[in-house]
Amino acid sequence: MAKSFTRLFFSLSILAIAFLAVSTARYTPRPNSRFLSQAFDVPGNYTYVCDASRFAALGLDMKDFVYCDSSLPYDVRVKDLVDRITLEEKARNVIDVASGVPRIGLPPYKWWSEALHGVANVGSATFFDEVVPGATSFPNVILSAASFNQSLWKTLGQVVSTEARAMYNLGHAGLTFWSPNINVARDPRWGRILETPGEDPLTVGVYGVNYVRGLQDIEGTENTTDLNSRPLKIASSCKHFAAYDLDQWFNVDRRHFDAKVSEQDMTETFLRPFEMCVKEGDTSSVMCSFNNINGIPPCADPRFLKGVIREQWNLHGYIVSDCWAIDTIVQDQKFLDVTSEEGVALSMKAGLDLECGHYYNDSLATAVREGRVSEHDVDKSLSYLYVVLMRVGFFDGIPSLASLGKKDICNDEHIELAREAARQGIVLLKNDNATLPLKPVKKLALVGPHANATVAMIGNYAGIPCHYVSPLDAFSELGDVTYEVGCADVKCHNDTHVYKAAEAAKNADATIILVGTDLSIEAEERDREDLLLPGYQTEMVNQVTDLSTGPVILVVMCGGPIDISFAKNNPKIAAILWAGFPGEQGGNAIADIVFGKYNPGGRSPITWYENGYVGMLPMTSMALRPIESLGYPGRTYKFFNGSTVYPFGYGLSYTNFSYSLTAPTRSVHISLTRLQQCRSMVYSSDSFQPECPAVLVDDLSCDESFEFEVAVKNVGSMDGSEVVMVYSSPPSGIVGTHIKQVIGFERVFVKVGNTEKVKFSMNVCKSLGLVDSSGYILLPSGSHTIMAGDNSTSVSFPFQVNYHN
């Protein structure tokens, strides 16, 4: 969503100018007001709607309103509420700044809050002041994803939701948070890679499921039979649906871009994380994106909104537009040359329940009166919205969460988690001669545009952190540090500051150079044109390295990959760390790893391409597979087999591990009935073609699984964590399939000399299924390869799928 509009919303919230309808009257809440009582100018600090004393203060009797009878099911209560609202009032309550209906005791509500990696000050509902001066700012998602630690991802969600709920109780936030971002990082130039869990669809989906569960689940209610009544700690939203990964690339922008996506890529890559987020994470919302998909705006596409998300996946919640998406449809894309009324009718009938914007407010009632959309459609959308607000306690409160307050924000435990999350994600890319962990030195040179990074460390969709610890702060606590900026900022327009940085390195026992990007280089509405360090940063690194007299450690802060081949190949640069955007505790986390307080175990969730890669294909080409006729290479580790700076999944440790397999299942035999038909697949001319090449997954029970155990032994000299990555490769000879794909992963801590066993149980269909060019999901017969680990540590075994009539 466009961050440029945030100032407008924030200013409006400061002025507290909201228009509430009582017939045609206008209503003005108090400044900086978030408490329900303050919104209606009544005494008391009420944090939920159905409080009898609050109704009495409004001159109403709560007993007259069935929607406040907590003994009744939510659907009955919501019907009573919706039935009381006029058409004009309905139109004012299907937008992100909902006006409420004062005459029936319904207060206004601001739907837009953000919690990507901590409670953010983006959106209309959240703000910081002397009461709540900040919230814990964890690493941006791309770095947390590099931990490949599912329990960490859920814990982060739990802590963020605790702080969010505490801020709501204090009148400083809403209850609906439009996070996480689960778009797959298809192109390395995309400016929002820092917000995402990377390029692998399964990893992105698993991250989304765990983070959403952390945000939403209240202990003991996770498996409620009726998911439409399951209580929520806060409500999440998985975004941006779908095939969205271009913001502003040369003259192409997200509001005008038409993503031409094959059914194969859509099913295999772009939809998979969203399906997991809805079906496994039970998210209470999905947000649709700006970009067109094959000529149709997602926010006006009934096939996707109603057909896939609502009906096929069975969403228990609401669908919201990215901010000003209907404006984009009408004004920017001029889709079908629709008028405002036609645009809102298309979106509402397609299944868009809530608009972040103003078109529903301005034009929906007229569209209903003109017969373009039925009021019943509006009622359904309101019902989805109010059920979510009931589940999250907006109407009745949730007693177990009522005590959360200031003590639960920015406490020591949360700040330590921010440090731990950064440490778990940081990736060791190079470590010649075991330079790291660095032995104690008398004089340390700390140079580069990120040597004293603060704001840059928290990236985007961030709030005000509890307390920054920059690299300079952290290293200065540990010894004698000489600091030189090297470049005035990350754009590094000239070499003015290089000489002093080089001199500092010349007189130091060791040098740490901190380089990379920030939001001026890669961000929302800002894609990159190349994969190089900006400006003179490379020259600065080389000059500092040349004059250094001790070991040189390069630390790179960035979201998307950077071609640092020059540093990888420079023998004087002994070690390289990738720190993403490490959050408020980034300085401490980096220092912990450099000096060996923590053994790095992160793995790259993206491919680090050489810069020449982006000259081989435009960002607008959506295909994941190579396009030989145009000379376009494949995208992501699944389809690109060229040279890289560092591959997906790469990461070193201060110790060494060995793997061994224990009794893996090696085959599955599936008996087919006469109703299950064999499907053909395209094979290369010299390949063996089985009698029954594949069967449609939808025609199989998919109850079969295979199991294996990986024994991970620490054969080095330091305790450490290892990420066991499991891949599958399809039977040889099938044309147009992936090289390999992640089918599972676990992070395990192993003490020196010890062995830890990691057990995997894989569903055959989910792990070995392929999507063909028609969009069908097939399970191929033949010999699949299962591989655990990367490079020298890997172990593998064949797994045979056999069909019998």
C-alpha cells in the first residue's frame, strides 16, 4: 500500500476529523481518540462496544439491541446489526475508516493497522505518543525468513500480537492488522523483497501460516470446531493477492502493470502461499493487489475473490482491497471504461468486502439504487466484517487479553527476542581461514554507510522502535573503535569520505565494513535497475580493503540480492555476513556473531544472482521457466541453472555437520480404479516413458506419505544450529519441470560431538506433485529423488511412485 498516503491519514487522525452519520448530521471525535467512549464523547474508557453503561451514556438501552446479546451465535447477532442499518450507512461502513452508526450504538472503526515485523505507525488506526512511545521492531521479514525456524516465526507473531493488543487496550491501535506480505520474490530487482519470506513458494507459505497463527491464535481455541466463531487475539490479512512483485521499474508501475501469468505459474507459485495462509493459517482476511492479472484487476475478479478464496479455500473472514485499488481500476487502468458506480458494483459483486479508500462511501449507495449491485451483496460483506470484529472482541471484549498494557510493550523479553531473531537470520556467506569468530583486537575500524545504522535497520512498514542499537553502539561497548562513514549515505555519490575510512583501516587490527541499501534504493514503489552496490560503495570497499593491515569483514545490509562477486573473490576480504535489515537490535546481533557469542546458522531465502542476470530479461516477464525463444533464463532456484554469487539456501557455520539417513521409505504403490485415468506428460525424446505417466491429484486420495530420518552430527568445535533443507527432484526426462523444489525444512541445535535426529513425514501428493502447462496438478510415476542438505553435507535417496490397475 502506498506509504505516501500515510501522512494524510495520520494527520486526519491527529485532527480526528471523522464524519459520522445520524441522518445527515456530522460527528467529530476528540483529538487523538481511539477509545470507543471518546469516539462518542461519553465518559469512561470503554474498549468494547457491548457495555451496558456505555449504551446508557449514549441514552440507549443495550437490551434493545440483539447484536449485543452474547448468548446468541455471531451470525444471528450480525444479522440483527446489519438489518438495523440503512443503505447510506452501510456504504459508510464498508471502507477502512468506517463511520459506525451512532443512533444504534455502533462506534466508528479504523480497519487499517500494520504488523509486518512489529506494530507499525502505518495506517489510520495506530499511533505513538508519550503513553506508547514505541513498540519492538523485529528484523524485516526477509531476515527472519533466513532463520528457517518455524517456531521462531510463530513466536514473533505471538509477541507482535501481544504488543498490538496492548496498544489497542491503551487506545493506540486497532484490532485488524494487514500483515503479512506473502508475495513470492520472483525478480531480484523488486523493491519489496525485504517484506517477504523470499523466493520459494513453500517457504513463503510456511512462514505465512506460522506468523498468522502467532498473530491470531488464543491458546486453547486454535482448533475450535466452528472456525467462524473462533476467537482471535488480533485479525491478520495475507497480502497482496496475487502475482504482485513489480512496483516501479523504469516507466512501468504497479497501478498500470498487467501481469501476464500462465495457469501453471499461477497455481504452482503465486497462489500456493495464499492457499496455505487461508487453509492452514486460517487467516481472517486476504488483501487483493493493484496489478491486473491477465487483463483483469484482482479486486474486481469474481473468479479469484469468490471462486477461489471464498468458496474453494473457504476463507473465514473478509477480503479487502489494497488502498485506493478501486480508484486505480477506475482512474488509472480505466478498466472497461467503468464509471465510479460501475467500478464499485464490479468489485462488490466480485467479492470485495472492504475497500481501503473512498469509492464505496461515495458511490455504492447510488450503484445499489441504480440496480448495478444488490443490497444483499452489501449485507453479505458487512456480515463478514462484523463477524471478524466479534471474533476479535471488538463487541464483547476478551477477558484473558484485557490486562495487556504498557508493561507488555518493549519489555526486556521482547527486546531480547528481537536480538535473537536477527542472530538466527544472519547468514555467513564467506569465512576464509576461519577468520570469524574474530579474536579480541586492540583497535577496530568500523567503516561504511551502515556502520552507524539506525533507521535503516528497521526497513519499511515499521513503527517507532523501543531503542536502536547500531553497529557502532554495539562494537564500541566491546573495545576501542575508530568510526568513519566511508560514504555520506548509501547512494554514495562520491569518494569524499573514502580516504579517511581507508586510513582508519590502515591503523586498525581488524576492519569491519558495513555497506548495502536502504529505502532510498529498494522499497515500495521503488524497484532497482541493477544488482550492484549503489554509487561508490564498491570503490570504497576496495580502497579500504587494500590499505587494511588486519582481517577485513564485510557486512551487507539489504533486502534483495546484491552482486558482491568482487568481495567474494577478494582474498583480503576474509569474511562476509548478510544481515538483511536486522531490526532495532541489529547492532548487537552483528557483534554477537562477529565475536562468536553466537554461531550463525541462517540460510539465504533468495538466490544471489550476478548482475548480468537482470540484463537478460525484463522485470515485466512473469514466466518462471526459461523462455528459450526470447533467450530469457529461468527464475528462482527452481528454474535457473546458471552461475550465481550465492545460491538459494546457502549459509556457513563456525562448525561443521555431517548427515546420515535412517531407513527411508523408498516407494509407494497406488492402485487405480477404472474411474482414475492416467494422464500423459511431455518427455524428452530419449527418455523412458512409463505406461502410466501421471494421475490427476484431484482423482487420488492422497493419503500416502513417506518418512525418513536425518541424523545431524556436529563434527566441528562449536555448538551451533543447522537448517536441514529437504528437496525433491522429479523423474528424469519430464520436460518443463523444476530442477528441484523445497518440500520441507527444520532447524536443529546440535552441541559439539552430539547427534540430533530430525524426522520428516512427507505427503506424496504435496511433496512430489507437478503442475503441468494446463494448470493441472499431477503426481508423476517413476523415480523421484529426495535430497536432504546442500552441497557436501547432502544425502539423498530415490523414491519410486508406481501405479497399478
